[in-house]
Amino acid sequence: ARLLASALLRGSRGSFRQAARPAYAARSPGHAAAIGWLALASGRRALREWPPCRSLQYRSLASVCSATSVSGAGAAWSEVNHGCVGQEIEGWPCSATSRRQSGHPKVKNGELQAVVVELGLGSRIGLLSGDPDSALDSAAAPAQRAARLRGLLRGALARPDEMFAEEAMGVLGRLERRHGLVLSEEELEGFAAALVFRALRFGCPTTEAAADELRRIRNAQATPSSPASRPMSRLAQELMPKWLEKASTSGILRERLCVAAECWETAGEAEDVEGVGLFAAVCLMLGEPRRARPALESLLDTKVDLRLAFQPDFLKAIHAQGLVGDEHVRAPPGSDAALVQRAARLARLGEKWGVIVRRHGAILLRREGGSSAPGGKVSEVLAEGFNHAAAPLGPRGHCPSTGLWRTFASEEEAVEAGLPFRRRRPRPAQRHAEVHCLLQLPHLEAAAGTEILIVELADIGPLLGWAQPCGRGCMQLLKKHGVARASYTDGAGHIVTRDLVYEPKLDVAAQTF
């Protein structure tokens, strides 16, 4: 599984196939799940249709892998995320434009390193606290500083060793390209290895700092060493895999988690629901649950309902460790807390259908007293839904015969129209939880006067995130079919309720596209 993940991160189809052959030969459920999950995550048709993946029944592998990952890791919040999810940091301060373009901004490891240095813990990762290249702006708003601290916790939980090693490889490559510093055999085993292991602990230096350090080492040598032959090739193909294997058994992940936990204990705020949850998750990963008790007790003193803030698996984990009582985990049937936890469990079902990020669960319900009774007793649950992969959309592009942009029925039709290769592929599509609920009704008229409750699971960490229905169709369809109220989690342990205006003549297509 580690070889397969590395091949996927490198984006090498050949490496993926080479690494998958022994896994396919073993035919064990774990190996099968690894092949299926990586083919699913890559989204590459060529990989999904490769004979080993196809013969292992690709569609059912998502379910196999979901069960394997849950039983192996314990809960979704404790899994290490690879690829795009690992690069993104939800909630990291960024411009509105960046947020619109990518949803969650991609954050470099150097920005996480800056948080550690700013809090005076630079010596823990081999850096000086006063390093001007790493320190954050001391005038930054407290909210931004708190968001960066939470981002550090997320990065420690989610980012694999490969992401930190790639950063070190970039520094070593720039030493050769920009500064003309070609490493010798001794420097590969000494200087390069030390730099990589520093990077694995959040301590990767800048290119200029690494160049100065290498020059100092060379100046101190009595006799200069001769450059190695193709050092970067040897690093990538031979040394880096060996060092990563050593890192996986030497507790590097634990060191990163310890640094992140110390940063939170230094500057974390007791009323920060999201931060406390991430800190507690880090403590559970470290095997030190009692370390999180003071933070959780301080959060409970602020009267936050943990059942409206955290995912069910996480609540079970901290309850099993004796950190919270039964009253903070169990909820009376039909209560808002019970419905939120039910919707959160629904959201995880989407993992079996190809949704591993932006997981939402929804419940369409009717309360006693109709739409005028917010928070009243639930009289009926009409439908349940969750985000899941839908049938892919056809290729879209310019049609020569009509002179217009349109969606083609098949890839063959797109080829005949002369679409470029990248535009010929089917476009992946996802059905949202709100629409899933509406589609399960026997008649759409049954949605009139109802309420819908939506929950989002954080991509990284144990939180229930901001789950407002999107403006790309969900909100418009709810209004068009008479849903009277939308309630959703806000990411801070509360439920936001919004009354919806009935608009039966709403043109959804015109409003959204």
C-alpha cells in the first residue's frame, strides 16, 4: 500500500502498475482495497480499466476499501490523507479569490513551519526562532493566527512523509540548478540525509540557507570531494525510498504530532471548538488521551454541545478513554443532537460511492406543527441522503456543426467533433445530499413545508463543518419544491436555521449556470 501511494503521489502510471503487480498477485482484501482505492482516487480511466483493477470488480472495491480503512484506522478523522487533500488546509487564511478557485487553499510546508517558529519552538525542529524567512507577521490578526495554528494541527494529522520529502528534494535540486552545488557521495549520505530528516520534522531550510550551510561544510573540509554522478537520480530512485522506509519505523510522524500539540498548548484558546477537537485528535494519535482532558473540560465549560460539533467516531473514541461522560455522547431520540449524529453517519456512506472529501449527509423531515415550529418534535423522517458519485457527464466543448458549446453524448462523438484530447474524457459528477433526499420522495410535492438538516464532515480532523446548501443548484431546488427551512451545522458546535422562500417558478438552470 505504501508503494502504491508513493506511485500515485508521483503521478507515474508505470510506477503504479509495477507496484500493483505483487499486490494483485497476493489477492488479499487489504491489497485489493489498496488497488481499488488508489484507482478511485486517481480518477484515471486507464488505471480503473487496467485488468487487475477490472478483474477485482472495481465498483465493489470502494466498499471493500471503506470497510478496511475504517476497521484499520478506527475512524475517518484519524486517517492520513494523500494527494490533493493533504496539500490543502481547510480554513487557512487566504484571499477570497483563492478560496473561490480551490475551495481550500493549498499550503506549503514552509507556512506550517513558520507557525512553529513564531511560537518560539523553532529549536524543536532545528531552526532559530528569530529566522526572518520563517516568522509570521507579528501584527497578524488573532483570528488569522488561530487559523494558522489549526492548520498546523491539520497538517500534522494529514500530511504523509512523502510531502515533506518532496519539499526537501526541491531544495536539493535547486542547490544544483541555481547555485551549481553538485553533491558528492559523502554529502548524499550526510548532508542530504540530514536535510531530508529535518524536513520530515517541519524543519526544511530554505534553498539559500541550505546553500550557505553546504558551503560552510565544504570550507571546513581539508580536501574537497568530487561531485557524484547524477546525484539527484540516485536520490530519487535509491536513497529517498530507503530514508522514507526508515522514517516510517522511527517515529517521525509522532515527532510532528508532538510539535503540533506543543504549539497548541502554547497558544491555543479554550473556546476554539475546532482547535480543541484537532488537538484532542492529535493526542489520541499520540496515544496520550489524558493530555487532551484539560482542553476538553475547558470547552465544556463554555456550554458547547459536543454532539453538534464532532463526528460520531471521535465522540466514541474520547468517551472510551473516559474524557467525556455519557451525557456528552448519547442523545435522546428525535432530538437535534441525535439527528445531527445520524446525518453525520450518513455522510460517511458516501465513501463507498467515491466521495472521500466534502462529505455531506442530509435528513428531510417534518416537525409537529408544520413549518411554523422550528426545533419542535420530529413527526416524520421523509428521506435521507448523502453526497455520492453520479453517472459521469459527457464531454463538453465547441461543436463545429452548430458553432456552439454543448455536451456530447459520448467520447466517440467528441472525437468526431474534433475536441482536443483533454476535453474528450467524461466529466466526473457528484450528487449532493440535498438532491439525494428530494429524489427519494415518491412525489416532489411531498417536500412542501418540510425541513432539511445538513451536516458536513471536515476533510481533516473530527469536526462537523459549515454545511450550508450550495448555490450551484441545491438551494434553488429546495426553494423550488417548497422546503420551508434549512438547518445545518456551522463548524462551531451550533445549528444554523434559515427560512426558505417558496419559488415554484424558479428557473434553476438559469439561476445556477
